Amino acid sequence: MPELPEVEALREFLDEHLPGRVVARVLPLAVSVLKTYDPPLSALEGQEAGPTARYGKFLALRIGELHLVTHLARAGWLRWQDALPDRPPRPGKGPLALRVALEGGGGFDLTEAGTQKRLAVYVVRHPAEVPGIARLGPDPLAEDFDRDAFAALLAGERRQIKGVLRDQGVLAGIGNAYSDEILHAAGVSPFKPASAFDEEQTTRLYEAVRDTLREAVGRAHGVAAGRLKAEKKSGLRVHGRDGEPCPVCGDTIRSVSFADSSLQYCPTCQTGGRPLADRRLSRLLK
């Protein structure tokens, strides 16, 4: 799933390639992709593109007086093409969900792999009209997001810290992968209740949030859109590395599985050497 660093890199890429270009056609190719009907997609055609903004994991492309907003969900991606195929795409064939063709040639596709179609596109007059954007918490890399603001978000939270970090209404842009990386960097168990953090632990976690995301944004800066997924994977220390040695202590990275996701952690670095219970595996063994 693209998270804050990858979406920020896509924003930078689009800001280099899109402003000043005129939209020739917008072709929806998957029934599930478009979440709004007024204004219609056709209202974007003939309009000049402006800057692109990021709201958590959302991209908002300014086109004329409107905004084309997309959330790439788990398996979505944006693919820029300097030259689009001459043959019109066929709806319902393959991963292509929406195509934006530009005057003078080129454009980009929104694609989504797999059978669960969650990629979303909105055409709105202001990004705040998108419900997911309206519900977002603060951006963890915003200049005014300081340690005290972070501590205030944790205060009174009874949920496990893993879930809190992933909650877009608490912090915007952190998903499954980077929450694993942040918790590993802070030396914190993903099951630790957010309300149980003392002052020093809160400071360490805040610094891990900022440092981990800044490093990932730095790695993604200037990387071509088509290579961002590989760049993300290469920079991860624990997420998706079950069974590999921890790069800090050498212990074996372990995994906890859930219905539709999993988390990875290092027992030595994060849980005092104790493996966490894998609830799904426990049910299978009964």
C-alpha cells in the first residue's frame, strides 16, 4: 500500500510533469473507481492542470477550478506515460481503472491489481469535500506538529499503539508498513497500550515517527514513479521480513497475522525477547 512517503514522492513527480498541461480526455475504465458524479469527469477536459497537493495518503490534482482526488488504497498505483497507446483502452480488461490523456501526448493511468477494488477517484470543488480527507488527523511531518501535539493524541487512548498509528483520524499517512518501522525504531511493542507511554517513551516514539518518515521521503525523492514500490521495500527493516535477521540485534524477525494483514517486529528490540501471540495461528492449532 502506498503510504505517506510514496504518495509524497508521487506528488513531487506530478508537480514536475503536470502543471501547465491541458487535459484532453478522462476515461473511467472500472465501474468501482469513481465515487462522485457532480461535477462530472468530463468537466476536467479542456482544463489546465495546476499543482498537486497531498492529504495523508490522498493525492489532489488541481485541474482548472476543480480537483481530481485519488486514494490508491492497498493495490493501486499511478503510472505516468510520456506516450499513451494509440488504441483506446477496453473497460474491464486488466488492472487499468482510469486514464487521463493530455493534449500534446502522454498522460497517466490509475491502476489496481487484485480482485478487491478499493481505489477511489473523486472530482470535487475542494479537497475537503472528500469524506476521507475531512476526517484526517494532523500530518506527522507538518512543521507545527510538535512533541506536545503528539502526546495530546496519545492521551486517553486505550488502544494498542499499532492501531493508533494506523488510524488516519489520529495521524494522516501512516499505514501498516511504516507503523512497523516506527515501532521498531522506537523499541516499542506493537501491542503496548497508547495510554501506557511515559514522558520519555512518548518523546522517543515521536522522534521515531518523524525520523522514519523523513528518511523514507528522502529515499523516495527523485525516484521515478515506476520504481517507488521497489524503493520502499528495499528501505524497510522489519516489515515484510519475517524470518530474516534484525538489522539492529540479529534476532529473528517475527510476524503476527490477522484476517487481512500482518505485522512484523523484533522480539529483542521491542518485546524484551518475548514472542507475541499470533492469534490466527493459535486458533488453527486448537
